[in-house]
Amino acid sequence: MPIDDPAATFRSALRQRGHVLAVLECATDPTMIGDMQALRLCAERAAGEVLLELVRRADTGGVTRLLVENGISRDLAGRWQRLGAMPADEFERKLEKRRALAIAGKTNDAPARAQVME
């Protein structure tokens, strides 16, 4: 699906991700942590889809500009693009696995918490 305003869509995904990471900072309930991790992955997938759309348009300058303006590393952007390119059924399985691990208390979201954007 074409994206009319990639920059606005990207910023919206980043805002959602930032809100989720803020909740994760204080979450203690395993179910809530699992749900927040799933929402974070959804926001990161949306950001990755925007980046992939720009690449499809051959707008590498647009990709670079979005990353620089928002302080996103190329490594993180690459991870988001992999999420964005993932088939929907595979992504859903990833979300369910992430939730199940969190509910079982077998996940540590410290790396994601360290990525909270200012």
C-alpha cells in the first residue's frame, strides 16, 4: 500500500514506539510487559514499512534524512526493515511468542528500554 506522507507516517510510528517504551520502563505485570513488547514490535514494523516504501521509490536520500532527523542508527533501521518485510503470519507468530515469553517471565526488555528516545 503506497504511503502518502512517509515522513509523517514514520514520525507517528516513532511516537507510538516512544510511548510504549515509556510504559515498559515502569511495567511490572508480565502480561502488560508482553502486550507492550508486542505494541513496540508493531510500531517498529510500521517504521520499517515506511523505510521499505522509500527504498522501493528509490528515495535513499529520504531514508537517510528520516534516520538522521530522528537519531535512528542504520542497524536499528535495518532491524525495523526486516520486521516490515516479514510476512504477516510470520510476524503474528513472533508477536505471540514474545507475549508468551513475557507472561512466563522469560524475557528481559532491557535492550529496548535503553533505546528510549528523548
